Amino acid sequence: MPFKALQAGGLFLFKLHTPDDYIVGGGFFSHFTILPASFAWDAFGEKNGARTLQEMRFRIERYRRTKPNPGEDYSIGCILLESPFFFRRDDWIPLPDWQRPIVRGRGYDSTTDGRAIWDRVQALLRAAPQAETLEAVATPPRFGQPQIVLPRLGQGSFRVIVTDAYHRRCAFTRSPVLHVLEAAHIRPYAQGGIHAPQNGLLLRQDLHTLFDRGYMTVTPDYTIEVSRRIKDEFDNGREYYGLHGGQIQLPEGPARRPAVDFLKWHNDNVYQG
């Protein structure tokens, strides 16, 4: 289905492109960034709204003003939305004053029809089965200037937000080669971890593997430790031992830095020095 969007605070609403204009659902804003198209596809796959990377590129290229180049990994703007929801057909909200040429979304404020739309969306969310999970991000601020909220993240959003938190450089080596960097969970999601920046590190692919297998860890004071097992098992490891005792690159602001509890968990349950 072809959708467009409008924004109300931290909430983005989906508008169905039909002869009549309706709001049919929405999602909660968590992050905006600019990514290579291939990275966006790797992070979200079909959640980008296309079945293949080629189909996604075709749709994007309809709006670009340059001739398509199959070998170009051009950058695209990415709005990350969490906790998507869709209304029943009977609950679709008629959308006032929508002009067909709009392609980048539209905002409403409290001096126009925005308050009525906001009130209706809030009422539908509170009545929906998912209301309990959405309540934390659907409450104050009730209406006003756009707000950044961070609802429960999915795997794709976790990867992108961790990548940006580390300024697209490996936390251990500062390597800036984006396509070999991966967002590592400190405590795996399957073992009680969460998709959140506080549970993430941006690591080069080989370091990610060694971290997950307990050959490397990060102490609560953000110091890298490298296990002697690399030398014992592979009779080498000079490149990795050079990292031992170094400090990791930290994201700006404590809210996106590795949490001490997750680091202690990795030290105690994964790392084998």
C-alpha cells in the first residue's frame, strides 16, 4: 500500500493514498539519520516497504533528480519509527487539507486541525489491544512541539542508533569503514538483553565475533581486555593483544554509553580470560 506521513509531536501518522485521504495508522519517532541505501536495506529489509533492494532503489530513484547509476550506493534519509499500529477500517480518520503533491510529509499544529487529529489518535490508541505497550510513549507531552521519544527498539533500529552513537567508528579501533562495522549486543537479546544503546557496542566484524565468543570483553571502567585463549588456541593474536588495556571510544552522553550492569554480565558470563 502507498503511504505518506504527517507528524504530531513524536508521533508519525500513516496516510493512505486513495481517492479519499485518511489516517490509517502510525508509529513513534525514535531517530533520524542519513545512510547508504545498502545499509538501510541490510538493517531493515522488507520493512523499508519493498520486497528487494532493487525494488527499494527503483522507488527512491523516482524522486531523485540525477540519472540512476546501478553501481552507486547513494545516501538516503531514514526516519526510524517504532511500535507501528494500524486502525480498523471503521476507525480511519478523514484527513483535512491534504494536497496531492506533498511527498515529504506534513505537520499540523494546535491552531489548525491538529488538536482534533491528535485527540482522536490518542483515543484510538488507548482503546486498542496494544494500548499498554504504547502508553509510555503516547502520554505527555500531549500536544506541542516535536519531541524525541525512544520507545522499545527493534533489531534494525538498534543497529542504526548504535552505529550513529559511535559516530560510525569501531569502539575498539576507531575504524571508519561502515560496511564492516556491526552493532554488538553486550548481553544477547536471547539471554535477557535488550535492543538499546546501553546494551550495544559498535565493533568491526572480527572483533564482534571475538567479543560474542568470550575472547574479548570491556570492563565496567570501559577498558578492553583480551583473553590469553587467542594465543593458546590459535598460536597468534598480536593484532588483538595490542588492544588490551585500551579505552573504548564512548558515545556522547551517558544515556547511550554501555551500562555497567550489562558489562558486568558479559565479564561474568561470556568472557574467559
